[in-house]
Amino acid sequence: MAFIELDHVSHIYHAGTENEHQALSDVSLSIEEGEFVAILGTNGSGKSTLAKHLNALLLPTRGTCRIAGYDTCEEEDLWKIRQEVSMVFQNPDNQIIAAVVEDDVAFGPENLGMPPETIRENVHRALEAVHMTRFRKFAPHLLSGGQKQRVAIAGALAMQTHCLVLDEPTAMLDPQGREEVMTTVRQLHQERGMTIVHITHFMEEAVDADRIVVMDQGRLVVQGKPREIFAQADRMKDLGLDVPLAAELASQLRKKGVPLPQSILTDEELVAALTQ
């Protein structure tokens, strides 16, 4: 069984009222332990609604969502699910509640009832993993946006989570902050084998994923490896999405008769292909 298993999941907001809105429609998706999956889609495509099902912030209107074998609709399994999967949201200021960084990172483990000595060790290791140890005594409001997001990630690591769900965590950050967060995410995946589900509007952030899932109007419309997805530049544009600049240039050049591989994703690959 996959680590995350959505089986024909639909979600309706305000069901049975005049404001009823179907945000997810018959979505089936499996994510293996240790996999890095990027979820793309325009505003209103259902990707954030999907993300909130992964740690039972939302429950399916129809269908089943299982995390590490636990059904999200089973209330007695809620804490187990939220230990397995932690979420990092778009606005870092909405996630930080303590006056000192290390106290904020300790908040989750304390709520799980971990022994004090375990909490101290987990907090130390978590801050070390996101390269924020020297800021442990800082007030969070003194940190940059990227540093705040890394503190939020550390809070998840301190709970010994196995999966990070990142809901547009870099949307409010400058380029340096985005790079700080994405470097941390890549390291957690590559060095710790952590399962990553990354929702983003930045196509370049999806390039490093093992698999890309594209949502449109509440449905899963296409999925595949980044090179497969971004080779379909015209289809992505029809869905209201961009592709990385190098992939877009390669697509335009192929239309002009330049013989370039379909798999180009990065600037370096495009330069190398043109040089040949």
C-alpha cells in the first residue's frame, strides 16, 4: 500500500446550501513513501483543497483518503495521521505562535506529550536540519520570511513527521527566501528520504520533483515526470500554466525547425543542446 492513497475523493464546500461548490471531483492519487511530488494548477484548481485532505484538515465528501494505512475519517486516528504528515502554509506569520524560535519549534512535540528530554533533542536536531540553530533564541519577528518558513519546517521535523505537505510556501517570499526554503526541502528529501508534497505556482520549483501532478477544475488531469510534463508546453498553456523558460524556448525553437530534444528543462541543457 502507498504511503498516501486517495481513492475517488470528492470534496464539496457548503454541501446542501445555495453556496455549494465542488472543489474536488473523483480524484484518485497514490504517493509512495520517500517520493517528491509537485502539484500544479491555477487558482481554483483544487490543489490546496487536496493538500488539506492529507492531514485531515478536510475530510472527503465522497471517497477515501488513507495516510500510512489510517483512514482520515476515523477520528481516533487523527493524531497518528498528523504525526505522519505536517503542513507548511503560504504565510509564515500565521504559523508561528511563540515568542522565541526554539519554543515555537517545541510547541508541536509538547502537544504530542513527548518527554522533555526528547523534545530538547528533537528541537536541536530540527533546527540543525534547517540551518537555523544560531537563531534558536531569536524572536521570530526578527527573522526574514524564508527563515520563518524554515522554522515552520523545523516544527514539523521536531514532531518526527514522515511527510511534509507544503502549500505554496514560497509564494510570499523574495527570491533569496524562496531559494533558502527550496534548498532545505531538497535536502530533506535527498538526505533523509522524506516524503514531500509541494504545491507551487513556480514551475522551476517543480523541476526537482520525482513526479508532477496537474489539477484543473477539481480534477487530476495529467501526471508524470517533470520532463514528460514540461515537454507538453502547449497543453500546459491551455491549462493556464507556464513551463520553465528553457523548456518554453526549446519548444518555440522546435516549431521553427531547430532539432532539439523534447526533454530540455534547464538553461544549461538548452545551451548544451544548441552548442551541439
